[in-house]
Amino acid sequence: KKSERDENERLRQSRAHLSHQVEMINLSAVSAQSMTDTLKQSQSTYSKYMDKVGILGKVIRLIQNQELKEELIFKASMYLFFGSALYLFLKRFYLNEIVAEAYELLLLMVRAVQEWYLQGVGKQVDQILSPSRDGEASGEL
């Protein structure tokens, strides 16, 4: 009963966290869209008066830089959201236990190879791989 309540509480917290992330991404998207619309309007206004205003190039570069910055912020927010969701998903399915089991299996395999090597197979492999050592010691090449 208690573990079920704890699990429900963790799920509620996960949902709240994901909802918050979605809200932040939506706010970023709305902000980026409104900024893009404003910048497009500004760009069209400046392009009408391009001959009269000599600073159009500078303004457009500033607008493009600002637009790029907003786009990067939006993409970073998306990556953070998906990373958080993936982490919470893997945490929900006991990622730590999976990693621990994989580590134990790896150690078991390493120990088996060590034991195999120490049982004499390794000595035979050494003799096969380095027959020239005996020849070098006796002066043969």
C-alpha cells in the first residue's frame, strides 16, 4: 500500500515536472513566433524605406541574430524537455538496476576470461603468438 502510494506520488511529480516543461516550451514557442512576426513586420517596413535609411543592413543583421538566438533557446528547451522525459521514463523502469546487472555480467565475463587464461590456455596462446622469442634468444632470426 505504501509503495503504491509512493509510486503514485512519484508519477504525480513526474507528470507535474513534464507539464511544467511543456508549458515552458509552449511559452518559448509563442514568444519565438511573436518575435518572428514582429521581426518580419519590421523587416518589411525597413525594406520599403531601404533607399532612405542607410542602416537597413545593420538592422537586418540584428534581427537575424535575435531570431537565431530565440530559435536556439527554443531548441535547447526542446532538448531539455525530451532529455528530462527520457530520464524520467528510464528512471521509472529501474535504470539503475539494469546498469548494475549489466556491470555484474561484465565482471562475470572478465573473471571467466581470467580463469580460462590461468588454466593454461593462456600459456599455449603465448607460445603460439611468440615463437620467435626462443629463436631470438638462441641467435636465430
